[in-house]
Amino acid sequence: MNPPCGRCNKPVYPTEKINCLDKYWHKGCFSCEVCKMALSMTNYKGFEKKPYCTMHYPKTSFTIVTDTPENLRLKQQSMLNSQALYKEEFEKNKGKGFSAVADTPEMQRVKKTQDQISNALYKEEFEKNKGKGFSVVVDTPEMQRVKKTQDQISNIKYHEEFEKSKIRSDAPPPENRQDYEDQPSNPVSHFSQSAGQMRTAAVAPHSGGKRYQAMYSYMATEADEVSLQEGDLILDVEPIDEGWVFGFNQRTGQRGMLPANYVRPV
């Protein structure tokens, strides 16, 4: 059986049925109660199970109640009734949940006894587990001596490792070399560029040049430079610029430029 329409009370067939506001409506009957504008499920607003458009939707308004003596008396009476109900509920539930315990000397004695039992159980458990995980080491003079010796050994190893990998950064910057190499009239600079192109070939050192020894390690950053390791012997050393010299590394067989403050005369 087809349900009646919420507006015209005629039967609503399934093909034109709208189910909204707990009622069934014809599509043509589902309209605003005031302006009769046709509504849909997306633009209606319901009030007291009746459809309204946005413009004619009833707006709720608040009523100002005067704070008269009668209203004040009713308000106070309500508060008293609320407190009476709270106390009554509290009395009913007293003892069912928790209750306040007086801090009597007997209760203090019981509490102290429980604390002592708890401490005894804790110490017993600690003694059982001692040695299974970690143990406390007594800071005796012997232990202090061993610790100091280990620290000294660690410092010595650190310094040795540091001296091996130390690379000083006080060499002249590449800009100085670039300015110098830009001068085509300097035959020494032209010679250094030619030497940089054939640095990969091992050249036999001359016997009449100056001999220097590397004080620090140095990693070459340009194609015409020579890498150094502390203690390398440099032969045929010739000064070519402020802070740079040209020489032959006897260990690697390479010839090129190297920072002057990384080597010393032998």
C-alpha cells in the first residue's frame, strides 16, 4: 500500500516519492511552507517536521527573564534541592567505594611496618639478581690507577692517529697561484705548467738540486701539484712563488708544485 503525502494526503507512488522529515512527499508537494518554492533534498531546512526554504526558515529567539524576587527564590530552591540529592546519594554510596581512614598511631605503626617489609623484599630481590646484570664497582685506589692508565693510553693513541692524518690548512690559497700563472712572461710559471702536464711520468732526479723533507701531509688539489706524506724526500727544489716551490717527490716519482711551508731543508 502506498503511503499518503505529507501535504496533500494523496497516495505517493514509488516513482515520485521523496522520503524526508519522517514523511513521504510528492515531488511537487515538497515545497516551502511559506512561499511554496519547490525544494530538494539539498536545499531544504526542516522545522517541526515541515520543509522551509533558507529565507523563511523560522529563527529561534531567546526570551529575557526578569530577575525578580520570585525567580531568585526558585533558583535558590533548586540549588538546595540539588545539594540535598547530592548528599543523599553520597550517604547511600558511603562505604561502597573508599572511605577516609583516620591517621591514628596504630595506623602509623601499620604503615611503618609495611614500608619495612617492602624494603626487606626489595633488598632480598636485589641480592638475588646481583651479578646477573651489572654490578657496582667500588672506586678503590687500584681501580682509579687502572682507569687513569687506560685514559693515558687512549690519549696517546688519539694523538698518534691525529698526527698521521693531520693536514695543515695554512698553504697559500689557489687564487695566489692563479694570479701568478696568469703572467706569461715568467719562465718559471711556464715551466711549472709544462711539468704539470707530464707529472704522471717518473723523472729521474738531478743530483745538484736542493733537498727538502715533508713535515706534513698534503693532498694535491690541482693537476700540476704534488701530494705529500710526512717524511717524503723532495729533490731539485726551486722556489717559484711566494709560498710555493717546485720539486721532485722521490717516493712517488712525480714532479710539480707544493706548498713551501710544508717542507724544510735537509
